[in-house]
Amino acid sequence: MNIQKIQSSKPIQELLEFCIINVDKPAGCTSFDVANKIRKIFNARKTGHFGTLDPIVTGVLPVALNRACKLVGYFMHHDKIYVGKMYLHKDIDEKTLREEMQKFVGKIKQMPPVKSAVKRVERERQVKRFEILKFNKRIVEFIADVEAGTYIRKLVSDLGDKIGGAHMTQLRRIKAGIFEEKNSFKIEEIEEAFRLWKEENDETKLRKMLIPAEIISEILPVVQIKEDKNNLKSILTGKPLMKTDLKEMPKEDLFAVFLEDRFIGAYRKVDEGDIIARAEFVLN
């Protein structure tokens, strides 16, 4: 799927109806606040963010606009990478600290914090990387590559329980699934890009910020549909997929259907005779 081609050729108004913006969240506001600011900037019907960040946490926070909000769930449950700082309550040598941090790499058990929005039951999470970036006595910069739903503040606190105490003082998300820090934009930059388009008819900056939601093709396997105008009309109004509708049979249970570069919908396989999949979301 040529996402860059879609981004460069699709009219701005169509992009705004079905797009994602990779926001660089500032400190001092909630993820909901950021999504609400984006909604107001674009006068969008609705927005949805890809996973909650604490007010003190900065960095990558993708926000979906309008019809793309229906796809939020598909993007959220992917690995995240953070960089941060922790303060050690007792002196410890760097070698020992590295060894203790390494013990948290792999499958760990976590109890969500008291103030979390989820039920407080112990959960298993995968930590792929938890390493020191800079060591300055009791102030330690670290990087953590973790499964979605891992609490970094709790990870640091649990480490502290092993070494005499530690707490997180700073945290920034630099990657969330396919979205990276290098391709994120500050709210002020987004606001200015929108102004340039509305007031000066200059879409250059804004177009670079509006990620076509067709990028779902990088999350879900893609299956192409046969070109049939009458059948397509029925599919876009919710008709389940038959074997004869597709150019190839899907291998995975969940997949995205396209007609060339046009996104049709997200589907889940079923075992219902000639019906092979039913829609979870259709872009009509």
C-alpha cells in the first residue's frame, strides 16, 4: 500500500475525514485534553487518542480524526518505547543496577497503580528492554521497550523495591507501535499548519501531518477485493464477504480489505459456509 501516494494526492478535506495525527504531547495535560485540542483546531466531529499518557509524560500520542476513530482499537495494542529518568533512594554501583534492571526483562507481573483506570488485578506483561542510558550517581536515565499496557512508573517502583528505593521523575514516549517521535508534531505546529491552509490556502505543512488512516495496512494483513461496482455497493452497506468477493483467501482471522489503494473495511473470519468474513468496520 502506497501511503505516501495517498497522503500527497488525496484532497485535504478527504484526509481530514479519515486520518491520524502523530501529536507530540506536552507535559501538564491529559491525553483527553490533547485529543480535545486537536478536535477544536480542526472543528472535527470527534477525535480519539491511541492510549492514555499521564499528565507529566510527554511524547508520541497519535490522535485519530472523525471516521478514523473507529480504528483506534487496532492501533493501541502494540509495543511502546519510553525514555525517562529515575531517582535512586540509595547509592548503588552502575554494574549492580544494570544487573537488577536486567532481571525485569522478559515476562513480568504487574499490579496496576491505585489511580489507574483499569481493574486492579495482577497482569503479565513483556519487557523487551530496560537499560541505563546515563548513570549519574542517583540520577539515572533509562530506556524501556515494553508491551502495551506496561506501567513504567510501576516498573521503576518495583525495581526500587529490590535496590533500596527508586521513583520515576521524568518520562517521554518515543514510539507507539508504528508511530515514532521523529514524525510527531507539537500542538502549536499543528495549529499553525491548519491556519496556513485555511487562511492562506497553503497546505504544504498540514499535508505532511495528516497520516491517511489507510496506514492500517501496516497493522493488519491486507486482502484485495475484486472490482465489481454492484457488489461493492452491497459490501459498503454491510454485506458479509463471500469467497468469490476476494482475489485471495485471508490467512489471518483479522484483516483489512482494500480495492487497490481504497480502504473498504476491517473484517474478521467466520465459518459460515460461503460466508468467510463479517465486517467490524466499513468505510462507506
